[in-house]
Amino acid sequence: MADSTEVPKHDVIIVGTGPAALTAAIYTTREDIETLLFERGVIGGLAAVTDKIDNYPGFPDGVEGLQLSSDLQKQAERFGAVIELGEVSAIHDEGEFKRLTTTSGDMLAKAVLIATGSDYKKIGVPGEKEYYARGVHYCATCDGAFYRDKRLVVVGGGNSAIQEAIFLTRFASHIDLLVRSTVKASDVLQHELDDYVKQGKVTVHLGTTTDEIVGSGEDPTAGVNKVIGTKDGQKVEFETDGVFVFVGLMPNSQFIKNTVIRLDQIGFVITDEHLHTNMKGVFAAGDIRSGATMQIASAAGEGATAALKIREFLEGRPHPIPN
């Protein structure tokens, strides 16, 4: 391990660049707290790949996820936040400083905010991994345009599945929506979906499992041509040119699973009411936090709260550490 005198030191390191992270950076840098953010993927997180956000305050006509993410980034950078593309693989407590293992080498920070958000869950069926990005996708806004005038299968029955299926109707000639049990999306989205069902753009298959994704040949680059499922105990098949999976989210907490930072049964970070984890000086906010509402507006709010609590911590105010 390198001597701490040789390791770059920062006031705050934020892991992630979603709405919680960028909002926190706006608050910390406005108060002259030097802040570095690490991002291993897309700046803006899942918000950046959401086609349209209709429930973020202040945008009566909605806002594109990529635009909102870009604006948050510009605002944070205007106040002095620095974003580095790279990955944090571990956090260690060394007393006054936390040592972060990163792709840019070890770094020290007086305080750390974990705001890595969530990622798309996989369904774990044959063909899903083999045809990833060659017919199997998890982001409609990223890949939907490749399927203009083609048939698609969408897997899932929650808000994200219905929202993304509706978006995909812009391109697809027809969508088969496979729902394991019942549609659990909000009433607003269900009513909107009904309109597309009546137009013949979407067919909803309730009580239908997705058992296998089948390709056009032995070469995965040839793409997908059907999905095999089960309905009422009988095998069913759906011809398709692509599959979009939307069955929920899982926390991006793998990099801290071997640390003392407490996680819940699913892997979300446990905090107290001050967003403080059980490692002194390490906070968590947004979708990565156990009990989060998984909403962009609340993630931004938590980012602001975390920044204020970090400021208090850096000022030496009493900060009890949760058990």
C-alpha cells in the first residue's frame, strides 16, 4: 500500500454521477468543498437513458433524461466539481481519511458519498446472456431505434416495463408484452397502455413466463428470432426480432460487499436518518440506499441532504455512527 503522503487527498469523493450524486456535488462545491466524482458508466446514471421524465418538478411538459442529466452535470461543473471516468473497487477506513481503490490508483477523502444507484435486473434464462446487445436489451431509448418496423417482445409488468413498451411503439410494428403475473404499473400508465392495445400495437400476455430466448442460428451475431415461454402450463412461442427486459433494479453495491459497510438483504446500503453509513465519514444517497423511493426527485433531494450532512461532518459537528 502506498504511503498516504503520496496518495492524492480530497475533501469529498462521490462514487456515481446520477441525480443524487450531481445534486450533492452542486451543494458541496457551492460551499467551496473540493469534490471529485467517479463514474464507471454513463454520466447521469439510469436517468440519462430514460426517454422522458414526466414527474420531475419544474418541467410541466416533461424533460428528456439525457437533457436533465447534462444540465445537472454542467451545473455541478460550473461550481467546480470534477468528474473522472473510472471505477472505485473498494473503500477502507483509515481514520481521518477513507482510502478508495480506483482505476486511477489509491485516493484519500475526508468524506465519501456512495451514490452508485441501481442497474437493470436480469431474468437469467438461456439466451439472455448470449444475445445481450445482439437482440436482448435493457434500455429502450438506447436501442429501440434499431427495431423500426420490426416485432418485439417486452418482458415485465411494472412501471418501467409499461413505460418502455409504450416508447418502443414509436419504432416496432408490434409488441408482445410478457407479464409473469399481472400488470402492476400505475393506473395512468395502464390507461395509456390500453390505448396501444386497442390500436393493435401491443398485445399483453398475462401469467406468461419467459423461459428461453432463441437465436436465428448458432452465431449470436445473427440475432434473436423467438421467445419461448409458458402460459397455463402450456409452452408458448413468440416470433420476435428483439427482446427488451424490464423486471426491476438491483443495487450497484458490489464494490463494497467485502467492507464493513452494512447492506440489507438485497444489497442496498443501510444508513441512519442523516444518510450516514456505519463507516464514519461515509454517506449514501439515492437509489443505492436501503429504503429509497427509486424516484429521481427524491434522489436529488437526498443528494442535497447528504451534502449538508457531509458539510456538518467536515466541520466537526457531532455525528453519531449507526450500529
